[in-house]
Amino acid sequence: MLQKVIRSAVIDAPIDRVWAVLRDFNSHDDWHSVVQKSRIEAGRDSAEVGCVRAFTLQDGSFIREQLLALDDNNYRFTYCIVEATVPLERYVSTVTLKPVTDGNRTFWHWESNFGTPPGRERELANLVATGVYEAGFASLRRHLEQGADRRIKGHSPMPMALPLPSQRIEIEAYGGHDVMRVRSAEVPAPGPGQVRIRQRFIGVNYFDIYLRRGSIPDLLPLPGTPGMEAAGSVIDIGEGVSGLMPSDRVAYMGPLPGAYASTRCVSQDWVIRLPAHIEDQVAAALLLKGITADYLLHDLAHIRPGQRWLVHAAAGGVGLILGSWASRLGARVIGTVSSPEKARLARDHGCDHVIVTGEYRFADEAKSVWSGGADVIVDGLGDAAFEENFAALAPCGHWISLGQASGAPRAVSSELLVSKSASFSRPVAFAYVATRQKLAERADRLWAAVADGSVKLPPIEPHSLAAASRAHERLESRQTTGALVLTV
């Protein structure tokens, strides 16, 4: 006859943080007080269904367990004992997490079924319930509260962090895409308030091209490494860091370049933990672009149903996110693109009407669709489209300059604006995420929009870190759609 053991507890931490630890099938020797040493057999990934972990307990017992199922959407995994010196027969266990509505906490449910030798039922049931499950709840609480400086029974303190090798893209002279070179470097241990991250995907933005060309030399002095965002895992943390810990899946965006690298130290204020439903590649492709769309919609344009938007480069990363999100919120969107293929993609992502043009001519067609012009213009074209943008702008409209693909836009005079009672903005994304709290709020809104379909994911084109020059070449040539990322 099989025994059934059930225990549950509330953990005073957000569900994504608890899940980030537990979904790593080999993390228990890092946080569980009864586990001495663990390894994943055959070099498999520790979150791969079918992997086997072999570990010893503090009392010398040996156990091999296999991961049978892993469900990121429902925060659940199931595993079984394959071999053990402890006589737990046909042992199968399931861990399930649920968010607690009263506060940002997590309900952890742990249950198992197993057989025992005759006469040892109570002893072994108590061992599982108290020695494994209840001890596990207490151990994880300490682990989350104390972070990287924790001492768990049976574990020594973390060793002093050492520099780690890294590959990075370096620019020694401003110029074309071919000035980027791969260099080896060491990344020092994180300083106070810093997080050292093993990066897996790096976002590529047109802003990186401006840096490479030398358009903003004060921001990227030579030699320098471009890149403003990436996603990966926390390696270790510096003194004073809170809310982050080793193995957390994270993404960041920061006001200082340097992301084109395999490993990097950044300020904790730039970093957010990723929810289970957002993959690393998606986070690197969307974070900066999606937060740009967020502040355009909610802060600058104050989006409302029926509002008329003209979005340039509507098949690019920001354009596709903005088109789908704005249309879901009730706006009417015209997009401009450079080819019929891009036009089809822009329509699929929310554009009501698409103008195909390669010569910065769009005002007449836009006004033929909307006789009064556009209430909001989102412009990354720059100076070559200056007159057309103003012609397409409706009275009391808002013209937002995000980029300068054709060159820096000329100064907009107050006399020009007053002729249409219009407003002009030239925003910088990092000003809208100046605090860690504001970054988290905007990221949460973005991830929620992805989850409910308000933001339809754009195509993502990957390139290796070593092929960063090829990624820039394609982006500059207007051959791409959606977002580009570098893989490490």
C-alpha cells in the first residue's frame, strides 16, 4: 500500500523568484539543508525533462532522482526516485507553486506517493514530511532572505568571487559595420550594488549603430563596446544588492553601452527578473523596444480609442510592437515601410493602412486616409522626412522623434509648432526608467501585454556575437523585419 505525504507553506517572496530557484533541478544542494552535494548526470541541462540528479545527503545517504515533467505556465514539476539507499519505493513527488493574493508571496504545495518496507511506514513518512519537505521550506526561506551571503547548514560560505573570462565586441575607430572586432577580456567580480550576468542573448538596436558611427562619442569613447540590453542569468552579486540572487533569470537595459559581451557587470538598478513565460531571447529582443512603446503610449501620447497614429518603420522592432499594442488599445494606425513584404507584416501587427515608400513621401497618402492628419507621429526617419512629417501632422498633434536614420533632425522652431498648435518630443528611454521600481513597473506591463496578446511578438533574427557586424549591416540596409539579437 502506498503512503501519501502532503505538506504546504507560504514563502514570503514573489512566485517568479521562488520558481527561478526550484525549476533548476540541480539547485537543491545550494539551498536545502539536508543535501550535501548534487550533480546532473550525462551533462544534461538541469531543467531538461528526463535529466537525472545524483546527490548525497548530510547523513551519507545516496539518491538518484529523475525529472519527469516541468510546467512553466503552471509552476509545477514532477520527479521520481530512480535509485536510493533510503528504502522509498516507487517514490513520485510533485511540487506546485501558486501566487498568494494577499501580498506578493508564494504558496508552495509538495506531495508524494511511495511504498515502504513493512513496519517502517511511520518512520519514513515522517522522514519525508519533516526531514525533507518542512526542512526544505525553512531552507528556501533562509536562502531567499540571505541571498548570496547565506550560510546554510552543511555549506561553507561562498568563495571570494574571481574575475571571469569573457568575449566582447570592441570598436577601436568609429565607422562602418566592419570596425567591430571580437576581443577577449576578464570581467571582475561585481562591486557594491552590481550584478554579474552570464549573458545568453543581446538586443540589437539602431541606437547601437549611432554609437558605432561616432554620432555620440561622449557616450562611447574609444575603445568601446556597444549594446544597451541583454538577457541571461545572475552569476553573483555585489555587496548591498537586494532582490536578486545567483541563478535568477534576468534581463536589463541601461544608459551606458557595453552589452555586446558574454559576461558583464551592471548596476542592480538596471536589472529585472524574468517571469517564466518570457524566454531569454524574447526578453533581449523586446525589453528596450517594448518599454519605448510603453512610454510612447501611456506617457507621451496618452493613448485613447480612435486616436490616429502614423508610425514610421512599422515593420521594425519598435514599429511592430507599437502597432499591435496601440491597435489593441483602440488607436487607428498607419504605418510606413519600404517594401510590400514589410507591409504585409505591419498589417498583421495592427496597422489599418500601410504606405510603401522608399523616398520619404507619405504625407499626401496619410491625409487621404485621415483628412485632418495624424494625432501622433512616431518618427525614426530623421531629417529627410522633416517636411513630410509636419505636413502629415494634425492640428494639436504630437510629433515624437525617436531616431535619425537619415540624419539628425533639424531644430523645430516654436513658430512652426504654433502654426498647428502642435507639440514636439525627443525622448530618451532611460529617463522613463530612472528608478528600479519604474523599470519593473513598465516591464511588468510589457510582459502582461505579451501574455494577453496585446503585443504580438515580432520576428526575431539571431546572429552570433562574432557576427555582430553582419547584424549591423543588415539593419542598416533595411533588409530586416522585427528584432535582431546576438546569441552567446
